[in-house]
Amino acid sequence: MTSNLPASVRTPAEQVHRLVLKTMLLNTTEPKPSGIPSPAMPRIGVKRVLPPYLGEMGFEVKFHLARMEPWFANGWKILARRPEFYPPGVGIAAPEFFGAVDAIMSALRVVAVGGGIYVLPNTVSDHNIQPGIDGDLIQVTLQLSNMERTLREAQAEIHLRRLFLDWLDYDGRPITDYDRNVLAFSETSQAESDLRLAESLRPSYRPTAFETPPEPMAPHVGFQVRAVPVMDKARNSDPDWMATTAQAIGAHLGLPVVAYGRPDGCVIPQGVRTTWREGDGAAPAGDGASHLARELGSLKTCRLMLSPDSGWADLMAWLGVPVMLEMLRNPTTFESLRDTFAPRIALLDRGAPLGPQVDALLASETCLPNVDPKKSGTAKALFPWEY
């Protein structure tokens, strides 16, 4: 962006460009969307259903769930990739809908990043913003070059919002701010992320499967081996080190070890008990409980989790499970949890004896590896308030 304006203007500038592109694209379609009548009942079969959160799991836990509770208290439901996270009767799985979402995201190279969606590659278009003032006249010239990425963003928003209309619209259904925000590219700069995600909110409840486990699990040490195929592969786990360290923690505490995760984002290790079962998937397994529901139930007796640097640690903070981190790429990743979740999260020092670190973590009431400097001092004065 070529401009002497603050970095926080990138997001509204990109929104303007997407608006122009979407208007251009929609004007070439027949019939016009405004000429399509709304049905008496939505395709999903239930009225007052919100479109899904499409971001990462950790951000869903620490920024999304609590903000949705007023909607649920007022009779709304929500489509959800992880309905197990939501109060009973609120989350709707809708695998056919999410299959269509995944097809759109795959075709346009859209991925879940942070609290929303993001277009790959993670290089931004060149936005030139030139403001000018002539007496009472203010003129702002916005120029966009290399618009391929912004065009895919506009196309994705069109397709996702059409999918929303196809499944959730009905005669009398209002379009809410939530609908607009959740199906848009809002996190397009660090300034925007800081502004929207400065502080977490803890849900007033815990998942039903955690409170009432679908099957028994003895007290244990858990671990998860991150193996995400896209975005920030540097945070992926060392499988051998994770398995060996988890076994050492288990031996120190006199507890068995259980590996968590599913093969589409984790390594399922051999030779240890795992939560994954052949045939598991989004649909419930033969015992009637989904893989995630069984994991949530197992976590109730997890005494310590050896965790990757990922949203898995945010989930542990919600459930009250102490976390020993394998690594921490961004020192302030979990800082937003401090005041609301009061987590017990420590970063393992590989050069120090393991046992004392485990004991110190379990003895603490709350702990985090680092303090975010943006929470104190003059950094607040530099915060992008303009947008």
C-alpha cells in the first residue's frame, strides 16, 4: 500500500475494491439476484439459522463462542463444523452445506486463518491511496493493481453468500451484521486483527460432551502431533519428540498416555492409545458419539496436555486442562486468554529437567509464557484507532 495513512486503512480500502468488483460481476448475471423471491421455508428446514463461523478452531473458542450466546438466547441456531462446541440443540452439522463451502474454498484457494477466511497466497495486492484536500473538497483516489487475489476474494464472497441464500434464506429472514461479517474477508492486515481480536471472551458453559463424557476414560497425559498441510508449516510437530516427551511426562506422573487428533491435521502415532478410530469422521461413529465428542469427554480426565502451538491449546484453556507447549512461534499468541480464561500454559524448556517443569505447571493457579507489550505503555497510543 502506497500511502502516508495508517496501516489500518488497508482493510476498508480492500472492502471498497471488493464492492466494486462484486457489483461488476453481479451485473453480468441473469436473473438479477433481486428478482429471486425468498421461499416460505429455508432449505435447511429450520428458521432463524445463522451461517457458520469459517475460521480456525482456536479463534472459535476464544473469540466466537461467547459472542454468539446472545443470539442463541434469542432463539437463533447456527450451522457449525464443530456442533459439539455449542449448547445443546443450537449447532447444526449440515455436511452437504459444508461440502459446498469446501468446494468453493478449494476452487478459489481460500483457507481458514485466524478468526476468518483468507485467500492464498498470502501476498497482498498493491493498493495506492492518494488523499487530497482542496478547500471544502476532499478527494481520495484508490488504485488497485495486480487484482487477481482481490478478484478471487470477491468471487468467494459472492459464492458463499449465494450459498447462504440457497440454504438459510426465507421470506421474512433479515440480513444481519453477523451474516455480512462472517461471510467476508475481514482479516486482511495485522492492524485489523489487533482491532478485532484484542481480548478473548470465555463462554458461560462448557461442551456437553465434556461435562457428560459419552464413554469412560481413565486419568492420563494427552498429546497431539500437529501436521497441517497448508499455512505456517513451521508450527508442525516433531512426531518422535512429541511421543517420547509425552511418555516421559506420563512416567513422571505415573499416568498412561493418550494421543489426540485426526489424520486430516495430525499424525496418528503408533504404539500408544489414540482417540482416533478407523471409520471416524464428521458423522457419529457406531457408538453414537462423534470423534470430537469422544475427545471432549476424554479431556475431562486429562491431567496435562503436551500441545502443539495451535488452537488445541486454546481449547485446553476453555476446558481447564494444563498445557505444556512444544514450541511457541509468536510469544504473545495466548496472551488474550490471560484475564478471561486464566489458563495454565507453559512453554517447555528442552534444556532443563522435565519433571520440575511439569510439577510447577500443575502447581500453578494460572500462567502464560509471555506478556504482550501492546497491553502496556506507549504502544497503546500507536494502536490503529482510525478504522
